[in-house]
Amino acid sequence: MPKVTFYPDNQSIEVAAGENLLRAAMLAGVHVNASCGGAQTCGKCRVVVDEGKVSTLPSAKITPQEAADGYVLACSATVDEDVVVRVPVESRLGDKRVLARKRREKRHGRLLTAEELENIISNWPLEPAARRVKVELEPPSLSDPTADLERLKRGLAATGFKPVAVGPRALSTLPRALREHDWSVSAILVEEGGGHRLVSVAPAGARSLGVAVDIGTTTIAAELVDIENGGVIARAGDYNAQVSCGEDVISRIVYSGKGDNLKRLQRLAVETVNGLIEELMVEAGTRADEIVDVATAGNTAMTHLFLGVDPRNIRQEPYVPAFRQAPPVKAGDLGLAVPPGVAVRTAPCPASYVGGDIVVGALAAGLCKTDKLTLYVDVGTNGEMVLGNAEWLLSCSCSAGPAFEGGAIKHGMRAASGAIEQLRINQDTFEPMILTIGGRRAKGICGSGLIDAVAEMFLTGVIDGRGKLNRDLTTERIREDDGQAAYVLVRAEDSATGYDIVLTEADLDNLIRTKAAVHAGILTLLESMKLTPDDVEEIIIAGGFGHYLELDKAVAIGLLPEIPFERVKFLGNGSLLGARLMLLSKRATSDAADLASRMTYLELSTDASFMDRYVAALFLPHTDMEAFPSVASLLGRTANGQAGE
Amino acid sequence: MPKVTFYPDNQSIEVAAGENLLRAAMLAGVHVNASCGGAQTCGKCRVVVDEGKVSTLPSAKITPQEAADGYVLACSATVDEDVVVRVPVESRLGDKRVLARKRREKRHGRLLTAEELENIISNWPLEPAARRVKVELEPPSLSDPTADLERLKRGLAATGFKPVAVGPRALSTLPRALREHDWSVSAILVEEGGGHRLVSVAPAGARSLGVAVDIGTTTIAAELVDIENGGVIARAGDYNAQVSCGEDVISRIVYSGKGDNLKRLQRLAVETVNGLIEELMVEAGTRADEIVDVATAGNTAMTHLFLGVDPRNIRQEPYVPAFRQAPPVKAGDLGLAVPPGVAVRTAPCPASYVGGDIVVGALAAGLCKTDKLTLYVDVGTNGEMVLGNAEWLLSCSCSAGPAFEGGAIKHGMRAASGAIEQLRINQDTFEPMILTIGGRRAKGICGSGLIDAVAEMFLTGVIDGRGKLNRDLTTERIREDDGQAAYVLVRAEDSATGYDIVLTEADLDNLIRTKAAVHAGILTLLESMKLTPDDVEEIIIAGGFGHYLELDKAVAIGLLPEIPFERVKFLGNGSLLGARLMLLSKRATSDAADLASRMTYLELSTDASFMDRYVAALFLPHTDMEAFPSVASLLGRTANGQAGE
């Protein structure tokens, strides 16, 4: 891994080849001014490469003479070899002449590497539910006018597949498909009811593609997977169009009870997924008729709504879902834009408030196989968590709200191109250093950016423990925005939107309530088993935050309890990964069913200790500072004005 | 059976108790003037009951004094005991004073009696595909919040049904159904893929009703059946709404190839069936949620269109249908107005032009079990026939056209209330005697009425062998209608429509072409096996003609070859009866599949001898009069002006 050394701070860090130089600085704890998020438009992140070479593009912000002298925009440079980089004073402090103070934390969580992911996936045999069987059929003639279906069945029987059931949707496309592909076809089969069912008929040379979908309350994410080799071909994400009908699960359930709203919600979810499928098709340069399988994971209410099943009993005591394991549904029944006979399989939902997203996420996290006491935490619109190991599993759920998915935050957005996903604030100038997903001008801020922002604002004294802005600071970054105190993350001239991107006190209040709920959930779950955070041997964090979740920041704001960082892994979107496993391995699907049936559910809404813990957590990092010694020490040091380390 | 003796003709006939007196006269070969079809409005069918009593209602056409003298309207009287009836001269001849000539044929085909039908049905064990399983479930509680589906499965497993698959449509109605019926329910299950599938959840005390449907090209007929005891609860019929898109199979297939027409045709068929289901529900005073099974039979193209499967290859060499046995389809997929999880099963279609209607009709006719050489003839929009026995089966099809279903006939109509279904023409006055279905004022004429009409017109000399009207006859019944020569069946003042109901020369031309095609088909089929009509031991005629098919009339016009009448049975709508068998017996369904797979198909469209026979048959009864000795002798006698017998 190439090593990057920054001067004058004399900080070194090893990064993956191809890493962005601005991100390398951020990870090394070195401040470089950066306002445009990596879009190469603000020109503030000028650095000088003193030794080695970086890859970069010419920029109007760098004169030819400067370029010859080694100047580059850090945000537009990538690192492929060892380099020594100097951060000139104007890029560190801007116009302000203050004493540079340093604070460095290099502990961050990044998404699993390809290798780590491969290790997870290889836990299950590559044995997809949908399989492709090539058959060469004799074309019909006057002397053999056997019907199309019976002709295909005869061909399949000859290769050992018998009996084969056929649904009406596959049947309706059969005559054209057989003739288009000149009677030499791949029959796509899925096991069903002890036999096989014909999903579709594809050209003999077609691939077998699957679509994995995470149906979140706020966002929906999808992956296109080659199920014969496990490779991910394309990814896409979008807001769940149901958001217009209510932000959280409860308001959607209430909405679904009126008139035709249940149908409307079902259609909105399907429309969102169809939009993603279209994106995947465009990105992969393929057509939907190569799709042979769809696996989805979502919370219990989302799964009901996606299938058009009335979720009303989920919110009424005794909180009974319509199903734990819904039957596979044909794509045509749902209106999904894939061949109509494709089976759409949904992950099992063990309880009304612990759904298939958690089950398959916990599956991917290895909870059904590990001996270690493991805590799986998924921070979505609901905060849901599972504690246990191969022996036992206990789950709970708390209404965290959609803040970390960008919901109910003025300029919040999902983890998509242009979202601020990492952020530092200069201790002296209170100027931010931001990185966006895709290195685009910032459009808003996503989950990991929000965690960074709250933590940085708190640690630099921009906000206090209650999330109130310090109006006494000498910075133009703090100002009134529509009558509300706010911190300006990106100024209008640097943003993609043409207006200031800010974080308001109301946003901060939402974020603190969200993190408090998750934290209280974790502690209540542990306490119910007479355990403490120290007993947990492994913590797996899941959620669509962005590519980086800085664990020390998550602890600094009190989202997670203080634990040795080496025990923590950031899985990213566990629900999506789990859905992919369902595509790739029948064993994974049956393990998920097993995991769902073994999960015990702890109801928090009637748990008094949860409410107490929630109230206690409505402070940064927590009212009980003793539980957060590292944060306390960090605060003590910065409060004393001492240089870090 | 009560005996009715008519004077002055001195003709006696035994009829079923409750038979209409006018029909009894018709069956006895006694002419009574009757213009209104039995609606008691023309008052022309006055007769005097001399001995015994008939049941009748008071009529404005009969004075109290006349009533005291024994006068009744024959059309409003029913026979329950032996009676002697006198037909006064004015009811025989009207105003005309001519010598009464008599021509009597008492050989007619009536629909099977209840007993005969019972004999057919009892050939198969009463073992319906859909079964009802009562389960008492423990209501959910906080201590047992098991999901609805898993709770039901647990209950079913306890009664021995395991595994039970559930489709998405049954699932979507499950939560409400369980709660509405207070957790004490009947689960409706069908066998599927080796296990059971949940169709719907009904109240514990619900009946199990099935709908049998005959999907004809011109008309659709349906029956509501209690599948647990086999009883028919209600019947309904209507035109296939697809008629607006083409009268015959070929024109529908052509139409289906453009734009969204395939969907439109599917929807039209479903809308027609839904209308019938609604009628059945009203008539039976029940709700569609008692329906647990639907079985349909139709020709191959209709079955494709009903299922929304592209039928284009049916009309293109080598004439290959998409399927022989279509999979069961869920009612919700089709849009049928029954519980969405109900399986809709279609009868197997062995060839492009021999469909499920023929298969299950031949099944009901016993072809798969008999040793006798049997000919099954279904006269629908296509004329289709099967020859054979338990050992071998040969089928063929000819485009007869919809004439006998009332299509392409100016005042033709299907066999429904108000349709003229029986008809006599007085040899001397050329006045008709008509009976309508339901004894209503005539709206039009159906298949059996048309056969009667052509035969009577031919035998009385109203038309010649080419179907041309004899303009020299002294009767006002023959006149020009819209520039076309026509025979007036019912005058405007006696009709339900307010205008004359006529039969035109164009109608007669259509009817002759239709009967010629059927006749040529029968002979070609026999000839291909080196057989003659004499070799056939049993002929079963099927078709929605009406309640009576007068076999001698069918022979007189040359629809059927001349054969000993005792070998002929009139099955009525064989397709509908067969569909009912599919509802009542899994064995019948598997026998139908077996029958379909054993059937060999003879292609007539490329058969030169068929075309020759067709042309030869374009004459009444046939160009070869030697093949119709009884008709020749009848003509000879009437031509000689001799009184009959």
C-alpha cells in the first residue's frame, strides 16, 4: 500500500492504491481546506508534491508554472506510490492567522474490502436458486405439431428435469421466445414444491442475472449480480417513493389503512425498484430479460407493503404480522420490470419490528455460525439490533427516525453522489474540510457525514453537549438560517445547489434523539442478558451511511458505546448484502429462515428501562461521561488547548 | 308419464309431468296456431280440454264462460295427468279454409334427463380437487405473537396437512379473513405440486361451490355447482363479448395480433364470465367468496385468449398451439370475480382446432370408456367431432361458422329466454307454430329453432333444396325484407322486439353452408377409417342449440347423415357438462388429460375429399338423395299431397 507523508505535520498514512489525496489527508488527520467536496472547483486544497508522483488532471486553478513546481489540487489527485506532500499555509488556514492545533484520529471504519466480502460470501456454497438448463428442441412440423409447452417439457425431461411446472406468465411469453431463439434456448428453472418451475426462456447464451434489493423505509438500494459467478455488475439506490406518504413505518401503516392507499404504497415501492432496475440495466448495458431471480430484504412493514399485504396488525397489540416467511411472488404479480415468471423472494420477518433486513444482515454478519458474542446493529429509519451467536439470538427495535438516512434533516440526503460523507472542522478556524461521494459539488449530507459533522462540531466546541451552537465563536460559519441558528457546511458558491448547505439546531436535535434511541436500545438489549458493552466480542455496524463510518466519531457522539475499536466492523448495507446471499446460495436462504425462526424479540416500547436510558442518552456523548473515557479525555485535551497525542 | 290425446287428429303422446300443452301438441305432430311463442299474448292456441284436467292460469283471451267450457290457451297449460284435448278448427287453420294435411314425426332429441345425467356423472368418483379443512386457531397474544400465516400452517399441520403453500393473493386476504371469522375457519386447499396450496380462508360453515364454464367462440355458459354433493345450483349464459372483435376463431386470432388486442380479448372474455358469475350469485343468493374452484372448457384459440396467451401460431402452418395442458391459473391473475387464490383450470387442448370443449365433452359422452364405435359431434361456431372408443380416438374440425349459435343470422340468437327453439309450419296454411325458451314473446331464433325452421320450410315447400324461397306460394309469410326475400317467423305485433322476426335467404344460405361443413366433416372422418355412417354404434350430439334438438329435422336438412335414431343422443352443452365433471372429480380431470393425449387429429383444411364432400352437401338434404331415403320418402309423400302415415 502506498504511503503518504504530509508536511509540515509530519504525519504518514498508508492508503489503498488509487486513493484520493484529499481523503488520505483526512485519514491522516491533516487539515486541508476543501469546500467543494472534491469537485475541483474551489481551488482551496492546493498542495505541493515534494517526493514521488501523484496522478492528476490539469486544472484551471493551477498555473502551468505551479504545476511544474509540484502543485496539485489534493481533491483531484490519486496516490499510486509513496509520496511526500507539503500543505502550504494558505491551504491549512486560509486567510486566518492562528496557531495551528492538531487533533488526529486515524481510527475509522471503512466498508469491507473485496477480500473481506469474499470471505463472507464464501461461507455459503455458490448454489443459486435459479438455474439455467440448455435445451435444443426439434422445431415443430406438420408431422410433429406438439404444442410449444409440451415440446419444451419433453426436451427438459430428456435432460433429467421432470416434472416441470409452468406458470401462466412464463407460458404467455413461451411461443415467442422459442421462435425468437430458434428452438435453441436456456430454460430458467427454480425449485418449487419438490419439482421445478419454468421461470422464463432465454437465448442459449444468456447470462443468469439476479437483482438483490434492500427495501428500506427511506431508501431502496439494489445490486445486479451474476448469480453464476457471484460478481456484482452494477449498483443503484434511490429514495423509497413511499416517503411522500409518511416518513416512518407507523405513519405508512396508518396511511395504508385508508381507501386504496395500500395499493398505492405497493405501487410506489415497485416503481422505485423498477427505476433502480432500469438504472442497473443501463449501467450494465444489458436487458431485463437476462434477469432470472430477485431477492429482497426489508423490515416487516416494508415487506408487507411491497407485497401488498395489509400491515395494520403490525401496530396493534399483540403486534402480529401477516406472515413470517412470505411465499415467493411472481414478478408479474408485483409489476416488477423483469420477466414476469421470475420469483421474487423476500427475506423472513421474525417479528413485527424486526424484519428481513435484519435477518439477512445478521446472516451476512455470521451470527448464525459464530461462537463469539456478537452485536449486530443496523441504523436505518428504525434502529434494529441483534445480540447473540450460533446458540441464541435476541433482537430489539427502536424508532430511531430517518436522520442518519438524511430524513428530517434540512439538507440531509441518502448516501449518493454529491453527498458529504466525510468532514473535518479545523480546531482553530472552524472551517470545514469536506469530501463528497463521487467528488462532486455537495448537494447535501448523508449519514456518515452527519456523524462526522456532529462529532467534529462537538469536539471543536462549535456545539455543546445539548447540540446548541456556540454563538460566541468568531466564525462566519455560524449564522441564522431562516430564523434558526445553523452551521454552514458548504457555502452557496461551492455547493451544487446554489445555496448554502447548513446543519441547523433542529437537525442537531433530531440527530441527538436518533443516536440516543440506538444507544439506549443497545444497552437495554445487553442489560436484559445481564451483559455490558465490554462483554461483546464483536460489533457489526450496518446501514447505508456512505463508504466510511468513522467509529471514533460514532462513539464521540454516543451512538455506539465505548468499546475497543478492533472489535468493530462496518458492514455497510447488510440488508443488501444479505439479499445478495439469497441470490447466490439456497443454503443462505434456508439459513436465513432458520435464523428468523430462532430469533427472540425483546419489546422495547413497553420497557421502562429503555425509556430511562433514552433520556440519559439525549446528550453528547452521554449524561454519564464515565462511560465514555476516551471522549472525555479528548475533550479535556482540546479544552485545555493542548496539541493532540 | 301422463298421456295427452289430441282430437280431431286422434294423436296420443306421453310427456313428462308438468310438460307444456303446446309443446305436447308439437311433439305429437299436431298443429296448433301459436305466434307468440308461449307468452299468452296472441290467444291463437285455444284448445278445449274434454277429459282430465290441466293446470293453467286465467287469461284475458279466455272468457269465464269459455273457461267453464274447458277452453285454455295451450301455451299456458301444463299437463300433470292423462288428458284428452280438442283443437278447434280456428286454432288449426286460422282464417284459412283449406284441407288439413298432416305430417307427423315424433322422433326428437331432448336433453338428458336428470337420471341420465346422474348416470354420466356417477362414472367418476365424487372427489373434488378443492377441499375444505376446518381449523380452530388459538387467537394471537403478546405471549404468542406468531404471524397469521405460520399460525394457520401450524393449525393445518395438526390436522395432517403439511406442507401447505400459500400464494400471494391468498396471503393478502388472510389477516382479515382470520379475524372476521374469529380464528375458526375453513381452509380451502387444492393439491398442487405434491403438496397442498391454500386457496382461501372461508367461514367454518361455508359451502364449497365451483363454477363450470364453457367458453364458446359465440356464447359462454356457466353453472354454479356444489362440489361437495354435485348439485347444480344455478345456470347462466351470455354472448362472448369478444364477438365484437370477430365472429370466428380465425378473425379473433388475426385481431389479437395487433397492438394491445390480445389483452383486450382476454379482458372481454373475463368480463363476460364475470357477468355470468354475478348472475349465478344473484340466482343462488350467495356470495363469490363461497367459490373454491373454477373449471373451464373451450376450443384451443378461446383457451389461449382466455389465458392471454398469444394464439398466432394456431393459424400458421404447422398449426402449433402454445400448450396442450395449460397450468392452473389463479383467478386473481385473470381478473375473475372470485377469491383471487382460486385455481382456474382449463380443459386440455389436443390440437390447434380440437380443443378442451371437445375433450371434456367426449369425456362426458363416455368415449374414453366405451367399446362401441362412437361419434361425438359438437356443433358450435366450429364443427368438431371425435370418432372412436376406449381403444382409439380420431378428431377433426371444420369451420362451420356461428349460424347454429345465432351468429350471422339476421334474427339469430343464442339459446336464451325468448329464443324460438321449436317450430312447425302448417303444410296447408304455411303458418308457423312456435315455442320459445321460457314461453316468452319471441326475441329471435336459436340453433334448434333454426334447424326446425329450415327443415319445416324445406319439407313444406316454402324453400327449395338450394334454400330459395318459393315466391309462388299463397302466403303473406313470404315477403321482401329490406330488399331480401324472407319468411316471417313472428309478426311484429306478436314479437318481443316490436318488429317482424324473419329468416332471410342470406340466413338460409349461411345455414346450408354450416350444415354442409359439419356433414362433410363427419363423412370425411368416417371415410378416413374406411367406415360408413352405418358402422357408427352411437352418435352423441352436443351444442348449445336449446333444450330440444329434433333429430329427424337435423337429418332432414342433412346436418347429420341418416342413421337409426335410437343410436343418437343429444347431450346438450357437452363442454359445460365436462367442465362440471372437472369440478367434481380429480379422476375426470386426469381422464381428460389422458383422452387429450390419445387423440389423433385429422387436418381437414388440406383434405381434398373434405372439400368435395362439402360442395356436395350444399343442398337440402344433400345432392346425393340416395343417402337420405327417409327424407326422400317424406318429400315424395308430401309432394304427392298424401296424408301422413
